[in-house]
Amino acid sequence: MKNNSTLQEKTSKYLCPTYARYPLAVKSARGCHLYDFEGREYLDMLSGISVCNLGHSHPEIVSAIASQAKKLIHVSNLFYQEEQAALAEKLISTCSLDRVFFCNSGAEANEGAIKLTRRYMQKILNQNRFEILTLNGSFHGRTLATLTATGQDKIKQGFDPLPKGFQTVPVNDKDALEQAVTPDTAAIMVEIIQGEGGIRLLSPGFLKKIVQIREKHDLLLIIDEIQTGMGRTGRFWAHQHYGLEPDIITSAKALANGLPMGAVLCTEKISSAFDPGSHGTTFGGNPLACAAALKVLEIMEQENLVKKADQLGRKALGIFERIRQDHPQKIMEIRGKGLMLGIELTFPGNRLWKALLEQGFVLNLTQDTVLRLLPPLVISGKHIESFAMTLDKLLQNPQLCQG
Ligand SMILES: *Cc1c(COP(=O)(O)O)cnc(C)c1O
């Protein structure tokens, strides 16, 4: 990074080395663009990993945050707060569930879902089932329980002993799922499209099997919509593509368009497993985050963003599919729904990814070979076309198409 070496030095010196940073220091952002310290503009096709779905510094979000900051930032869950109640009502109206618990991150939402599942089994059903089945390649977070739930070994290294009560099953393998169920099994937890795992879709047949097994063994179905929710896939929640009726949904990332916020949504009956004192979090649902999230939901309606993600996503799939046909030796597959798209390369994509960044396109490379696109839902078709043209051009350079 040539433009800000002191920033790079300080970062390496004072922060724990948990992240491999991109060679880009972001000074500011607006709409679909990021700006570095030299004033260079980048097209953001990642949205801070599906967080800033309405783009950066959306004027109405900025003013909602500013006016809420003047009114009330935090008071704690010891008090009634109008922003919290209003957001809960509105968020619930997006799905078939009844109640919500607010928290501050995706991992915390999944942790809450895991705790709620165990407590529901123990306190409401009077059973001691506790095990949660998850899928290989999944990502559910970095707390001890959620990293154990995550189906990727690299995330678990060096953190033994891991909590018990989790079992991972291969994706789209109906028989393996059936065989994994034991008398201890309490729930199945899945992402409808694995994000971190490389934009991998669960097959409709596998989803049908999940529903069957859930009925047969009276399991809870927890859907991790942390990345796929909030309109990202062209439905408000990704499970709505398939008419599923989850018992618990977890949300975070785009919920407050950049302020830290998570949520656990559940049925009335399941929510009764929690009583005062059984679960909590200091910052969860504070008025500032709630005011931002409420404004997010309003803007999504006004700007019809779920439908837009669906339509633009279809268009983008078509554009990328044509590029794949022109480069069949280099692109293995195009996958995704709405504006959650993956371009799987036949080679390790690091050089290509870096060249795209140098050309001004910010996206993510996941699982070594998958270019992951999570652009703001307000992105235009023109922006996607300009990315596609650059990708097409770079794919013609053999130097960039090798590991
Ligand atoms: C990002 C993510 C999480 C974890 O969220 P954090 O806010 O980083 O804790 C969990 N599940 C999925 C599917 C995610 O994409």
C-alpha cells in the first residue's frame, strides 16, 4: 500500500494480527464507492461483507442516526424504549415469526439461537435433547459455540476444548443428514446460501429433506440469515424462495446498514423459554442501532430494494454467464441469487482478485477460487456491466489466470 504506510505500520504494531488486510486504506465512502487517501475511487461490490446494503452514508440513514444521537443513544434494557418496540414490530412483519431478541453481531445472534434451542428443550418440552446439526462449509461465527457449529476446520484450530453438542453433515447429502439424527438431536441450523463457504446453494431436494426430518424427529429449524437476509438474495429472507417456515431466524450484517446489530427471531412458543434474567446483552437493541435499522426497513420499502435485488441479480447472472461461456477454461460456474453472487474460477484467484482491485473494483475472494460479489442493493446495472467488462478483459491475460 503506497499511499499510507504509517497507517499500515500503526495497524500492524497496535492491533492483534487477526486479519489479512487488503492493500487499501479506506478514507471515506459514499453510495457504491469507496475512496482511498489519494482520492482514488473504487466500486464497492462487497458492501463491507453485505452490511452497507443501502450504500454508504445514505443521507436518510445519516440523518436518522444523527437525530437519534441527539435524542437518546443508550439507556439499557432495564427501560422501555420506543425505538426498540417500533423496530421489533416492523421486523416481525417481514416473516412468519412472532418475537425478537436484539443483540450486536451475527455470532451473538447465533449464540442466542443455540441457547434458546437448548432452553426450549429443557424448560418447555422437558427433554434433554441438545445437539445441533450444521453443514460442512457453513459459517456461523467466532464465539466458542458458533465456531464449533461452523463446518470449517480452519476456524477451530487451537481452540480446544470445544463445547459439545454439535455435529456437521455434508451439504446436499440427504442420507448423511438422515443418519446424523440421534436421540440427542434438537435442531438443524443452516444458511440457505453459504456465503463464506463460497456462495454454495442448498439444493431444493436437500431443503425438502430437512423439512421431512424436522417433522419426523420434531426438530427446530434455525436459519442463519445473517448474510442472506435483508433483501440480499431477492427475497426479504432467503428461505422465502423455498416457502420454508423456520422456528428461529438469525439476522445481523445489513440490519442497521453498518451500526453493529443482530437479532434472533422466533415463534411465540419458543420465545417463552426465555424469561427475565435468562439471557441478555448490554448494548442489544439500543435506541441508536434501532433507529438506524428502522430507517433501513423504511428505505427498503420506499426504494423497492428486494425486488430490485431480484431483477438486477437475474441480469447480473446473465452477464456473468456469458463471460463464463467466453472463458470456459477459466470460469467453472456462476452461482447465486439476487445480489449474492459467486464466480467460481478454475484456478486460485488471488492474482486476478488483486488486478481487479487495482482496476478499482472491490470484492472478496473466498475459498481460494470463488469471487464473491455482495454489492450494495442500490448498485446500478451499469456498474455491474463495467465490472463485467473489466473481468472479461483481465481473463484474457494468462498471467492473471494462475495461482
Ligand atoms: C458474518 C456471518 C456470521 C457472523 O457474524 P459476525 O457479526 O461476524 O459475528 C454468522 N453467520 C453468517 C452466515 C455470516 O455471514
